[in-house]
Amino acid sequence: MKPLRDVGIIGYGAYVPRYRLPAAEVARVWAGGDGGLPVREKAVTGLDEDTTTMAVEAARNALRRAGIAPSQLRAVWVGTESKSYAVKPTSTIVAEAIGATPEVLAADWEFACKAGTEAMQAAIGLVGSGMADYAMVIGMDTAQARPGDALEYTAAAGGAAYILGPKEESLAYLEASYSYVSDTPDFFRKPYDRYPQHGGRFTGEPAYFRHITAAAQGLMELLGYKPQDFAAAVFHQPNTKFPQRVAKMLGFSDDQIKTGLLAPEIGNTYAGSALIGLTAVLDVAEPGQRILLVSFGSGAGSDAFSWVVTDAIHARRHCAPQTRDYIDRRQEIDYAVYARYRRKLHLV
């Protein structure tokens, strides 16, 4: 898909909470220390953090890089599956906190781990049609997992915010996007259930690998590109192995994905996963470089985007903390502190 008006990223910002739970701690408590570890550690929110507070921090970083007034935004859209309220928009709180209200669209988006890129597609359409000059999208989660479940090793907190605007003002402009969805029950949470369930054999081949490869290949065919035409690629990262494997399936090298592969250090940030990987790449990208971004959301679907970095990246990347700054300010905690911070003791 291509918008009528050329669109680009004019600002971006990341946020990762400081607390880290080593995966070995989960294995120690629930598996006697046995078994392989899907990530090294994961980011965990503190007692005063949730999806809303993290979204506000990322949004403020995006505004610093964009250099526009919050009142110029015509949309603030938040993609998440861990809303602070069951019935109350996260987006209105974020919009109010950053000073974007009242003349602005605000809504929360849902599509599991691709809720953020689904909102990005809509923002591209809003700006690309000429209905608005600037729109903010956020992918942010503090992911949930049943104590002792396989998901608990990786379910993490963090994400990123982007401001879409005219190509002429962008630090990276869009060439095209491509989306691929199907009804695949690989991960879900039924009404009144406290924790989500994963669909066993549906998780890998029929879900993650099928949708990401279809979206990436569809986009490259649309643009006439091959993997070697991209300086970097970011794939949704539920663990360390899946993005490494799908990169090889598509013909991308380890060097092309290493900068945006953050799951080993912060875990799976769900709706923020692919989007925060892109912020890490933009932090070091050079003008003219092409970046592939492919999300995945259970249920299932993938959005693929091709971005080209512009000269503006050099002036704006230092206007806000970089993603690596947040990753490096880690404070390790044990399982007991994690259970307290995530309020799991009364949930079990």
C-alpha cells in the first residue's frame, strides 16, 4: 500500500522500565533451574509504572525529536493489550498529559502484538490522505503471563512512540507497506480469564513464520527489492530464536538484524516489540539506508514497512534519550521482588 501523499517518521521515542528479571530466576523457581532460556532477561515495571505512564514517556521523547507543538497532533493512538483500565481509553490520558487535547483524535487499538503497527498503518492513511499533517502512534505493553507458564520467561514491559508527518519533514520516509492477516488461534484470552493462553502447535509455523514471511515477501515483491537492498531489518521478537530463524528464512543475515534485536535484553514487549526495535536501528542509522520493519500479532497478522532514512536523522536522534540508554540503566531483581512489583502474589 502507498498513500496519496508521501509520509514519513518525523519523531520517535522509546521507553523501557529499569527493572530486569533474569530468565534464570523464572527457571529457578518453576523448573529447578533446568531447561533452555528463551531470553537472557526481561524488563519489568516498577510499582508506579504501567502502560499509560510508559506511553507518556515515549510520547514525550517522540515530540522532542519531531520539534512540533503537541497541539499540532491530530491523532494520538495507542496500541496495547495491557490497558491501565478495562473501560477507559489510554489514549485520552496520554493526549492530555502531553498537551495534545482537545482538538485531536484519540483511541486505543487492539491486535495483540501488532496493535501498534496497525495504528501506524491508520496514521499513514490519515496523513497520507491529507486529513492531518501529524499523527502519533504508540505501541506499549506490560505483558501478562501466568506464573510458571512458558510466557513468563519473556512477557516484558516497554515500547515506542512515533509521529507520522509529511515526507519533507521526515527523518525516515515510507516507501510502501503490506499487510497479511488470517484467523489463526495461536494466542488468546477469553472473557474473565486473568491470563492469556498460547495455542501450542499453532504458535510457530502457522502463525508467526507464515504471516511474517508472507508480509515481508509481499512488500519486497511490491517494491522489487531483495534482502540485500536493506541495511537493517526488524522482526517481531517474542523470543531470541524466532526473529533469527525468520530472518534466515527470508534471506537476511545476522548482521542485518542484530541492532534491532532487543528481546534477549528486554524480553517481549508485545505491541511495542517491533516498534522499539526500529527505534534502536534509527538511533544508529545513516541517511540513505533502507530499513524493513515487520510486526506480528496473534490472531493473526503482520504489517511490513519499508523506510528510507533521511539527512534529518543526524540532527534529531540526539534530541531525546536513545533506546540503548534505557536498556543500559538496568537494575536486576529476583523473582520475589518481581512478584511484588507485578502484583502476582494475590493473583495466583
